[in-house]
Amino acid sequence: MKRTFTLVLALLLALSLLPASALAEDVDESAYAAIFQDVREKIRGDYGLIGGNSYPTDDISQCSYAFYDIDGNGVAELIFKSNGGTAYIYTLADGEGILLAYWAGYRDWFSGINELGYFFGGGSSSAWSGGTTYVRIAADGKSIETTDVSYDYKNDASEFITITTPDGRSMGMSEAEGDSYVKTNFEAPLIELTGWKTLTEQSGRITARQTSSAVLVNGANVSFDAYNINDNNYFKLRDLAYILSGTEAQFEVEWDAANNAIRLTSGRAYTAVGGEMTGKGAGEKTPVLTSSKILLDGAEISLTAYNIDGNNYFKLRDIGAALDFEIDWDGAKNTIVIDTTKGYTAD
């Protein structure tokens, strides 16, 4: 009886072997915060989820994860696995988490991912038929495509191998033709995967703490509502624009709701909207990466920004670099120094 590996089974091959070049070590886990929370809830909602039938548990520490850019498109996939073999493979698209595949079972059923980017497993144990499903992430980066190779052991050699492509086309080949086609188009050496981390309550979560440093702007002491995140200082964008208005580094801030964009215009005085320089956060916060586009003088730029309690906070050095004003650190006085009369100098 013909048997082919299912899609989810084939996709989990990523768990044991992935291209070394795909290792993503510097991923901002907070961008995947919703995915981490979803998996933690899945585990606790079904005690057998990560352990499978053999290792039922709701202990999230029995689950590991890693970031790998499986398809090489610059967006790292987030892969979870457990001792029992359960796995989830997620990606990000347009800021949203997408579940590409999941599986529960035994990891030793898998072969891996090869240098051509295909996941695949072994064939059927049947003496008369079998097959393999080759799977890879599609060109859109948020779905998968499959090619099914079926082996039909009939006396007629022309029907030995049938290949069904992702677009539904079916090709029948002789044994020699089929073996050559498969080896050329699907098979390649496997590549090792390393770098797993244990899933914890803090995985995917970043803590923002109120900045304790003093701030000098052109020699004057200014009290900002600012946070320290991963040893970098983040300032409320409109507060910075308000204080720097009238200086060499002044800039306007406008919200473009139609395009979900924050528009910055350099050299223009800031227009206050109310609420600037009021209130200071207390305690620890959980920041969320800002999903809005950032446009400076009409051109999109890449700035690290987080939303905390409905306000956008930007990395101070990013703003200094974009608008070309000096950011300095006086360690002896625990003071951040902003000087708009000087240009930005990288550390």
C-alpha cells in the first residue's frame, strides 16, 4: 500500500539538522513575544503537547527553541522541540507570527534538511510501495511547498517513480530516470543544527527599567521619561522633539495613520500636541517592538523603537545618528550628554 510522509512530519526535519549559515544568534526575541506566549499556553493547555504520548508533561523547561533563517530571506524562523519529539516551526510576516508546521512523535524518524533547502524522511517499509515528501519554505516566506515522490514497484519499469510537483503536475519516470531526477533536484548532504535554548517564562520577553542616569541637553539638566532596555537608553520621541525644538537638531513628529507610519522632518520646529514631558513611568515594563514604519524626510529608515504604555520610545543613539547630534556618556557622573552643536560620532 502506498505511503508517503505527511507534510508536518517532513517539515520537522528542521529540528535535527539545518544549514550552519542559517544560524541567527542576534535575533530580538521580543519581536516573537506573541509566539512564545502562544507556545507556553499550548503546553499548559495540553499536558501531553510537548511530550507526546510517551512523555506527557506541562513543564515548559522540557521544550527548547532556536532561531534559524531556514529559507535565507533575512527573517529567522523560530523552532520549538521537546524531548518527546513534538515541534513547532514559526515564521514572522508583516509583524505577525505564522505557524508553518507542527508535529508530535519521535525525532529519530527524521533525516534532516539538506543543502538544497529540502526537508525529507525515509521511505515506506513496504516491499511494494513507498515514498518521500520533500518540503521547503515557499518563495513568499510564509507558507510551504511540497513535492511528493512515490515509488510503485510494478513490472512496468516506466511506472517505477511518480513525482508530483508543488503546482500539482505529475511525472512518471523509469527507475533510472527517477533516481537521477531525485538525486539532482532534491538530495544533497545534510547539515548540522546546534544552538538550542531552554524555554522559560522570560523567553521572548524584554524588561524596560526606568533610566537612572541624569541627562544634560546643551549643558542644561533635563528630566526625561526614559527607559533602559538591554543596556541602551530609550527616550519618548515627542519629548525629545519638544526639548530639541529651536536647536540645530530640531525635528517635527507627525503620525500618518493611513500608512501606519511615524513621519520625522529634520530642521522643522516641533508642534506640541499636549502631554510632552509629563509623567514618568515607574517600576518595570514589558516593551513591545513598534510595528510602525519610520520615515525621515520622506525616506524610510530603520530605527529600534518600543511601545510602552501606548508611547513610542526610541534608542537615543539611533535618533542622534539619524539627525546628526552628539550623544556622549559621562560615566563618572552617571550622565547622558546631548550636544546639538556637534555631529554624531559612533562609539
